[in-house]
Amino acid sequence: MPTLDQGSVPASEQLFARAKAVTPGGVNSPVRAFNAVGGTPRFMREAKGAWLTDVDDNRYVDLVCSWGPMLLGHAHPEVQAAVQAAVARGTSYGTPTVPEVELAEEIVARTPVEEIRLVSSGTEATMSAIRLARGFTGRDVVIKFAGCYHGHVDALLASAGSGLATFAVPGTPGVPASSTELTLVLPYNDRAAVEAAFAEHGERIACLITEAAPGNMGVVPPGSVDGRGFNGFLAEICRRHGALFISDEVMTGFRATREGAWGLDGKHEGWTPDLMTFGKVMGGGFPAAAFGGRAEVMQTLSPVGPVYQAGTLSGNPVATTAGLATLRLATDEVYAHIASAAETVKAATSEALTRAGVAHVVQAAGTMFSVFFTDTPVTDFATASTTDVAAYAAFFHAMLARGVYLPPSAYEAWFLSSAHDDDAIGAILAALPEAAQAAAEASNTSREVVR
Ligand SMILES: *Cc1c(COP(=O)(O)O)cnc(C)c1O
């Protein structure tokens, strides 16, 4: 522990001030800064099971779970033992190792991918999948959906152009127009927009990338029309035009279900993506991610094929050991427990908000869910954006004050783990009524301001 003033200023505030002096915004990933909800981010010093402990000794039930990875809860004893044993054998060799083969085998066994390449972050996985799709097809255009996040890849940090089927503009300074001028950004769940894009640019489209069930604008499930799911529609239209369908399961993989979001649609509808990306849960809390897919496509990758891709720490023995231990422990019972805990929290949250008169929509994809503070059904980024962020901020802080750590942004999924037992769920349920009341008050205030 760093030396801290024993005065009345909370340790998190002291640390945040120090952090801001040496790191932009005091954080190493923007959403951690609490900008969307206001206030000082809590610096955590320890986590065990479903609970986080901050540097001021406050305890919180964790509904973020490191943004998804901690499927088994924090510091799971068996994962910890496997990691400690791995560390004792040395932390990186720069050679092939046993756990990376076993992790690849585990992923191939659970998903429709035939071959996999390990990398260190979800960003690297999607960036590499797109390069591979372009190399394999010899085409250059990429389609993505507004509100879907695929990491901070230049070509995917794009905003829609001036009309449908027009090329995108950079979504942030620092991304040159030349990096997004081959990207088309379409509204999610909009089949007509996808058809129009393929009609106009079909010959040039290398791939379409989508979150398998978007979670980065809050959870927005792929819609179904006449029993035909949106992902199945995308897989089919890509196939028809010779483009690759990339399903980004960095968040949903091994989380939404045992087989990810694909276990909710493709498995039953009988289609498979050409490429898939994974991360978060498969690293068991360490930096590990992957992209994989059809053998024919993956064989285009170096060293067997011409498309270059590499990584000094890819398949790191400690990270792959943690991921492998996590996936091996993630049994059907684990998913059943998380699903039932999610049902309890969803129902109680909805009931508390209804009682307080707060408009809301709860949406789920398998065990992942989120709560939108709106009365509009959420099907895409435009409808997700109707969420009342002031009401969410008040709700968030009321929950935090009562020992529940929600995502510090209204546009995120809530994550549970197999360690969320009756104690942890009870603490969440106890905090809800007053937090719902706080949301109601903030929501009324913000409406008055708008009037
Ligand atoms: C988190 C996430 C990424 C990026 O992963 P990082 O490890 O943060 O680079 C990519 N795609 C999706 C769907 C994600 O949720």
C-alpha cells in the first residue's frame, strides 16, 4: 500500500489526484474515470468472490466483474493455484507451450471455429480478423454497426457518413480519414440498410463485423424476423456476396452461454461465422484474446499463408493457464447459477424501478443483461441513446453508497459470476428500492430542466 494521509480525505480521492498528475484522466481506460456518472472513481485494493474492497475499506458487490472476464468471481482458489504454479515455472518463454495448445483445443471444442490464433487483447483480435478477411478475399471494404464496439482499431473507430451506404468518417481525432474511408457504418438490426450496402458495394466488401449480441451500447439482442435471426441473415448475405462474416464474441464468448452468443442462435439455426473473436472470459482475468474460424481462412495466416500477424506475448503461459483453468471450471452448473442469479437481479431491479415510477427497459442476451432508463424499445444505437443518463447516474451513486458496484456508465451490460451467492444477491436487492427512488428524483429534475 502507498503511504496515504490519515486525514479526512478518502484514500480514493488522494490516489485519484496522484493518478491524474501522471496519467491522462487518472485512468488507463476511459470508462473507469466515472465521467459518465460523476464523482471520484474508487481505487480497489482487493477482490474475492463477488466482492470488491476499495482503499478506504468499503466493500461492494461487484456487478462489473472486470467488464465480463470474472465469470467465476474474483480470486477463484483453483484458478489462483493454477496461476501460482504457472508463475513458478517462469512467466514467458517466447516458444510454443502446453497451455496454449490446451486453451486452443478448449475453445475449438466449445465453438464452431476450426482453428484459432491467440493474441493479447480484444482489440488485437478484431484488428487481426479484419486484416485476415481482407487478405483472404482480396477486397478492402468493411461493414460495422453503430453502437457496436470492437476495441480501438482505427478502421472501426468510425461514425456513419452522411447517408446509408456512404463511407464513414473518423470517430475520434487521431484516426486519419484514410483509415475509415473503407468502413461502412450501418444501424444495428436494420436489414434493409445491410441489403442496400451489399447492393451498392457488394463486390468490394471483404467482411462484415458485428458483436454477436451487442453489449457495448447496453445489451441489444439481435432481432428475429419470421423466425430468422439477424445474425443468420448477416451470415447468409455475406456468403451470397463472397464476404466473410466476423462475429465478435469478445464480450459474449463463454459468457452469454457456455458457447457464447452463438449458442443462442447459430447453433440452432445451423450457420457458423467465417471468423470469430474472443477475449475477456477466455483470459480468466489476464490479457488473453483470440481470433479463429474456418480452417481454409485461418490457413491464410503466417507462417503458413501470406497474411502477417504476430505477438511477443501471444499465448503467454500464465495468461493461457488462467484462461484454461477458468474455462475448465465453467461447467453447465456455473452457467445455470449465473442465469438464475441474473433472473433474480433483473426482476428485482425492474420491480423497484416500476414502484418508483421510473421508465425502464431490461434486455438480455443469455446471462448478460442491462437496464435502459427509457420507455422506448431499444433495437439500435439511436434508441439506446434515449436512455436517461441523469437518472442512471443517480441510481449508480445510490447503489454505490449502499455497497453495490454497477458499471459507471448507462450504456453497459451488468455482469454476474458463479460467486454471486445469496449474500451478494441479498445486498443488491436491499439497495434497490432507495436507488430506484434516487433515479425517480433525478429523472423528474432532468425533465423539469428540459421543459
Ligand atoms: C471489450 C471488447 C473488445 C476489446 O477488447 P480489449 O481487450 O478491451 O481490447 C472488442 N470487442 C468487444 C465486443 C468487446 O466487448
